[in-house]
Amino acid sequence: IEPFHGWALRKLFTVRLSTMMPPRDELLAMLGNFKTQEFGKKEEQLVLKDIRSLVSTWQPIVTQWRTAYQDLDLEDTRRA
């Protein structure tokens, strides 16, 4: 996203995202479907393991999509 958006839009997004995001432990608890008060180191490790698994599953798919977009000349590099 970054190469396609100007400085002001990137800064606005960063500021807005930082004010909307919950703290890390709360975010991981939500992603793992845990109540915040039940969330500890063990649960954090489980969630991080699941996230790593998800990323490793999606990485080849995203790579294939990028290749297909480039091969078919569908990549839109105009700036927003």
C-alpha cells in the first residue's frame, strides 16, 4: 500500500490506526478468542503459533496472486 499513497495519507492512516488498535495483549486475546482476564503467556504462545501457521499457509497463495497480477498486467500502480 505504501508506494501508492502520498505522505499525508500514510501519516493519517498511521495515526488513526494507532488510536483504534487495542493493546497487544488485548488484540492477541481477541484473535485467539480468549477473555482478556484469561489471557497469559501460554495463551499468547498458542495464538502466535496459529498466526505463524496462517502466514505460512497464505504466503504461497499471495505470491501466486502477485505473479498472476503481474503476468496479466493487472497491477494498478497509480497513487491514491
